[in-house]
Amino acid sequence: MRKKNKQSIRDVRDIFGVSESPVSNEHDDASLNSTTLSDGSQDEEGSFAVPRSGSVSILESVPAPPVHSNGSVDPGQSAQNAVSDDDYLKNKIPPETEELSFEVSYSEMVTEAPKRSKFKKSDFKKEDYALTKFIVRKTRFGLTEAGDLSAEDMKKIRHLSLIELTAFFDAFGIQLKRNKTEKVKGRDNGIFGVPLTVLLDNDRKKDPGVKVPLVLQKFFEKVEESGLESEGIFRLSGCTAKVKQYREELDAKFNADKFKWDRMCHREAAVMLKAFFRELPTSLFPVEYIPAFITLMERGPHIKVQFQALHLMVMALPDANRDTAQALMTFFNKVIANESKNRMSIWNISTIMAPNLFFSRSKHSDYEELQLANTAAHIIRLMLKYQKILWKVPSFLIMQVRRMNEATMLLKKQLPSVKKLLRRKTIEREVISPKTSKVLQKSPSSRRMSDVPEGVIRVHAPLLSKVSMAIQLTSHTKAKDILAKFQYENSHGSSECIKIQNQRLYEIGGNIGQHCLDPDAYMLDVYHVNPQAEWVIKPQPRS
């Protein structure tokens, strides 16, 4: 026993910080083979291989333990002492966590890093605690969810995220190429094999505010009703005959609301949930970016760098894919919360679901398929682990959107003078016409500049009895304080108290399309960034 537990003699190169030699290809191949993944086509229990406790995965890093100046490891520190993700917004950062900033461009962070050695490769293990715990501090502008911005602004966010992602990989010398994938035309009706956008268009005829396909929400509900504690819920295949029958009936009857959901078991719902994603015309997540992620992870950067790359990829997703992915990860975290009974850990879920969420219809070699499977599983693990912060829009992207909108506004203001300069008489008549002048005189910005003093905003609440109020802002005024003031003013009627609970303060116009403000946002700071905005209290759309 003494020999077995005896600490090995440390190499002199470790003590004096000499860089290690590259790992041989043979070792890399062995590491790759230690993590296997099912192809997703079989649902029987045991169709995927769980690595043995002694095996090593190349795709997850364990934070390096604290080291004293003499080079010895501090025995009092352990990775198992990591705090819960619920603490990600606390003011005090526990020593086991790392702060993550949304204010500075990710590509600038990695470019300006004084020493690239801070991203050096570390050991890899599959344990959940091996993933770093991140904490995000709220700025004075608060935090913004993807659904808090207007559709036009989110479109700009997607384009900016792709540009930022390209610059991010370029900082590591990795070229981001969008490999061409085989395009498959989906069905125009039914459920399975139908594009997400088509499904949502059909669902919005019933519910205009829906963001996630209704059939997928039904699958979630069936599993949550009785399957969260069912052992191996996503490993079992269910009754093949029933699954086939339900699939045919869903395709024929779901849109007409004639499908009988009470007959379906949670096992069949889980099987069809996997089939739903596997049979989409294109995978939920863009597999064309996987080669760049594989290269990044082979270099073994810190888990923070991997998260930043994933965060940008999520922000670049189309709205339908992003909203569906968020709902899916929320659902899977409910499944993982019952791991002690259903035996579905974050490792198992990511391994089983990876082939269904990342797939390519192009032909690849066996080694490329293995790389794709391992990387896809790791990305899903990151999504599940960082579910609470992954869908927040980085503030540096929002500031870029504001600048883009300001440039557009400036261009529109300069356009009349440009038209005059070009002496285009027809356009000159439009500029000086009384009708146009009348509209310009009634613009919100001109009214606001003349009627409202500096530092005072007029907040409108059209659905409440107190429909408007002038608010003097101070450095301590938060969005929730304004909501509380309206709640107090409207508290005379009991129905109004209920209404205000579902209301949020919105910043509309100026250099932003529409922005649902964080209740903790400091209003004077937001006002200074966008003094031309309108301020409206209205219900927040359900997610």
C-alpha cells in the first residue's frame, strides 16, 4: 500500500517551468479511443460505451491545482470543492471559480493575453466537477437574454457573432471555414423531417407567441409527467410497434389537434424526441464549424476559451435553433437533476444526444467520425453545464449594435443634405414639403428634448391605470425601482397588482430597436447611452 500511494518524483523540468514536448500521435489516438459514442440509430440500453474510471477523455480539462512557489501542490485544495452554478451572480467569487467578463470582446482578450501559456493544456477527465465554475458580474446595464432584444437587433447580433468568432479563431491561428454541407429539402407538412421554421409557422397560427415547436414541448411534458425518475430513460427504445404507430399518427393528426396524447408512454416520447432532432433536414447545431472546434480542443486551451467560442457560436444561431436549443438544455437539466434514480448523468445525456444534435450527411472517414462525435458530446456537456449563462448576450455585442444603429441614424439625417447637394429637384421637393416638415416637428426626439429636462424620463404604461409618469433619475435608480413606483401608484385596484407582476421596463428606439431591461439595470447609465429612447412598461413575452 505504501508503494502504491507513494508520490512520484517530480521532473526537474516541471519545477523550473520548462515547456513539455508535444504529445505523440500514438498517445492522442489512444486518448481518442478511450471515449466512445453510439451512432444514435440504436436506442437499446448499452448501445453506448461509458469509459472506465481509469480512462481519459481528450475533451475535458480539470483546473490545475494551486502550486506553491517551490513547485509543490497544495494538498489542501481540491477540484471537488467547486461551488454550485446557482452562485454565478454572487458578488463574492469563491476561490474555486473564475470570473467571466461580457464587456470586452473575446477576440481582444485572447489577442492581448500577455502569455499564451495561460491556455496551456491540462489533464482531461470526464467528471462533472472538472469543468470550471464561472461567475458573471452584472454590469450597471444588467444582463440581457437573447429574447430581450428585437428581431432586427438579434439579426445584427448573429452577424457580429460570426465576425467575432472568425477573429477569435484567427487569434489561435485557426481558419474558420464553413464547410459545405449537403442541403436536404425538408417536408412541408407533418412533424418529422420538417424544418423548425415551417413547424413554428404552423404553430403560430394557433399561438402567435410560440418560440419552440409545440410537438417538442409535448414530448418534454410527457417525459416530465412520469419519466424523470425512469432508469435509462434515453437509453431505452420503447415498443417499436407503438413508436411507429405514434409517428404516423403525429404526422397526420397533430396539426389538427386530433392526436391522443394520453395513450403515449414516457419511453415512446423520449424515443421520438431523439428521432425528431435526428430527422431534421439540417442538424440543430451547425456541424460545419466543428473542424475549427476540433482544432481548438486538440490544442487543449483553458475551458474558459472553449466556452467563449461556444458562446459566440450560440449567438450566431438562427432564432428558431437557439430558442429550441435553450428549451432542450433546460429540459435535459431536469433529467440530470434526477440522476440518482434515472442513472442519466451529464456525461450520459451528452454522449447519447450528440449524434442527434450534430450530424452531417456528408461522407467522413472513421477517424473523422470519431472526432466529430467526441467534440459534439463535449460541446453539449458545456451547454448543459453553463446553461444559466450561455444564453446571455455579451454586452460588447450589444454596444456594437448600438453603434451600428447610430451610424444608420446619422446616415438618414445626412441624406437630405446629400440630396440637395446632388440637386435632385424631385427629392428636394419631398424634403421641403409641408407634410414632411410636419412629421419632423412631431418626432419623439424633438418633443423629448423640449419637454423633458435632462436626467428625467417619461415612462409610459399603456396597460395600467396610471399610464404615464415622469421619473427623476439618480445614480441609484434601477429599473425595478421604476416598476415598484408604478406598482405603488396602481395598487388601489387588486387587479392592477396582479398585472404589474408580469410587466417589464423596455428601452425602445434611439440606438436600439427594443430592449427589455434587466430589473437591476441602473437607469441613469442606460439613459446616458441612449438619451433618445422611449421608456415603456409592458408584459414580457413568455419564453
